[in-house]
Amino acid sequence: MLCVSAILFASIFRECSARPDKLVNNRPIIGILTQEVQDPDMKPYGRTYIPSSYVKYIESGGGRVIPIRLNQTREDHEKTFKSVNGLLLIGGTVDLQTSDFAHAAKIYFRLALKANDVGDYFPIWGTCLGFQLLTVLVAEENLLSKTPAENISLPLNFTSEAASSRMFEAFPPELLTALSQEALAANFHHFGVTDQMFMRNEKLRSFFSVLSLNKAENGVVFVSTMEGRKYPFYGVQWHPEVNRFQWNPLYSFPHSRNAERMSSLLAEFFVNEGRRSSHHFIQAEEESKELIYNYNPLYVANFTSYEQIYFF
Ligand SMILES: *[C@@H]1O[C@H](CO)[C@@H](O)[C@H](O)[C@H]1NC(C)=O
Ligand SMILES: *[C@@H]1O[C@H](CO)[C@@H](O)[C@H](O)[C@H]1NC(C)=O
Ligand SMILES: *[C@@H]1O[C@H](CO)[C@@H](O)[C@H](O)[C@H]1NC(C)=O
Ligand SMILES: *[C@@H]1O[C@H](CO)[C@@H](O)[C@H](O)[C@H]1NC(C)=O
């Protein structure tokens, strides 16, 4: 029996709640990696972008954001790594192996592995394409296959490992029940990693716990939520930022009270992970110069599914 009830969750969480409070940094900054613009309609506005929904997501969790530009040298990225307290890999459409987005993500991923190995806590979160990229970085090959779930919201089919997860630790039992019964997780993907592929791959299986599964439109079961067994790396094939920060009525963006709470708790969770990182900018002026507040998002609701996008 892979599914667990919310009651079981609640009791297990209570037992684990003795986890010591390791939070130290109350001014966490999360780096969001920019991505190459692919949509021809967006091209006139910039070469790279970040939808503002991801920025608001981090800000709503109590963190600040710096956009990480793709056209930087390796040394620049290393410097940025030492200045931020976590990395968010956004959804999108670029190639998982050959894009500048993938190349830059790999630099941070490797630095984060090394850092965490020596007790320098550094969390990474991947959403949708970001989730897929984490699987490619860990497996060192592309294991994606067709798992279409485009514009469909689904209840999460939790695995037994979810009960002892960090991601859902702060969720009240009734919200976990809602997440497992109501269609709150917004899916916008054509590809994913199937349950079978994941379990057959030793690297993936030993690196990540699978926390939830879902069924695609073609009946294939894909991994929808995962977290690192040893490393503070988290992946959702779905989009927790849309529940509070995307409103286009033509898309399935769940906005119920439970959907908003789920989105809030996950944003808070990841920013809290960032509080455990002591990375910081050397100079206050440098920090001010890099923060997202230096940029203005553009109104794009009349030609994209987003309301606002930061272009770079
Ligand atoms: C990256 O692009 C920005 C904007 O076009 C530019 O200001 C910056 O100098 C570029 N950096 C590098 C390292 O090329
Ligand atoms: C949940 O996942 C389990 C294990 O793969 C599967 O047997 C079950 O049918 C799934 N339930 C739903 C509702 O998707
Ligand atoms: C997305 O899904 C919603 C809800 O099922 C539906 O009403 C809408 O037409 C879909 N939009 C697109 C662009 O397919
Ligand atoms: C979208 O709206 C903005 C601001 O009102 C306007 O400048 C722009 O031309 C519009 N774009 C399209 C493609 O309609």
C-alpha cells in the first residue's frame, strides 16, 4: 500500500517534530536562474526572462530574490553561489542538456553538492522543467518520456515516503487530506519521469525520495514530487506558484483556500531552507545592486499566459 492517510502523516510528523531549530539567517536571498526566451511573442522584450509569479512566490515565503543572468562567466556564477542562500529552477521549455539554462544550473548543482557535503547548507528547488533538470543532473542522462498533463490540476497521490518528508512536515493533516483528494496541483507538462523509469534508475532512486505520483493523460504514472534523501534538493513536476500568482481564466490555476495555503506553506518551507544557509554578499552595495528590486516586470497578460514577466 503506497498511499498513506493524513492521520498517519499527523502522528509521524509529531514524532519527528523534535528536529532542532537550525535556522540562523533571517535575511535569506534566493537566486532564480533566468531562462532563454523561446516564445517568439516574448523575444522583442529580452533574451532571458523570469515570470514574476516565481519571484512573488519566494517573496511571499519571506525571502528576497536575485535574478541569475545566464551570460556570466563561471567565476561570476561561483561568486553568486557564495552570495545566495538557495537556488530556484523555474519551469519553461529549454533543452535540458544543451541550453545555457541547463549549463548554468549544472554549475550551481555541482557547487551545491560539494557545499552540502562539507556542511555548508544550500537548498535547490526545481519546478516543472526545473524538476526535470534535477533528474537529468542526478541521473547524468535524460530519462524523460511522454507523460502529458497539460493544463490539468490533479490531487497528489502520496507515497509512503511522504509521511516522513521535510517538504510536507509543516502541513496540517486536513490540508494533506485536501491535497490528496482535491485537484490543487497544477500540471503543465508533456514530458516527465515515469514511476518505472525512476525506480529502475539506481542514481535517481538512491538520490531522491519519491513523495507523490500522478497519472498522465496517456495513463502513464509519473513522479510528481521528490526530495533529496541526503541533500536539501526538492522537485515538483507541478506548479505551486500559479495558485497564488497566476490568474489567466483560460488556464487551470486552482485558487481555492486550500490551494493558496498549500502554495504558501511550500514557499515558506523553501525560504526556511534558505535560512539555514550562511552565504552572503561581501558588500552591501553589491547585494543592493543584484536584488530583483532593480528591475521592473512587464505587463504581458495580453499576449502570454502570465500577468507579468521580468525580462533581461
Ligand atoms: C550580460 O548581459 C547584460 C545585459 O545585456 C549586460 O549588461 C552584461 O554586461 C552581460 N554580461 C556579460 C558577462 O556578458
Ligand atoms: C496511486 O499510486 C499507486 C501506486 O502507483 C497506484 O496503485 C494507485 O492506483 C494510484 N492512485 C491514483 C488515484 O492515482
Ligand atoms: C484549461 O483547462 C480549463 C479547465 O479544465 C479549461 O476550461 C480551459 O479551456 C483549458 N485551457 C486551455 C488553453 O486549454
Ligand atoms: C500589450 O499591452 C501593452 C500595454 O498596454 C502594449 O504596450 C502592448 O502593445 C500589448 N501587446 C500586444 C501584443 O497586444
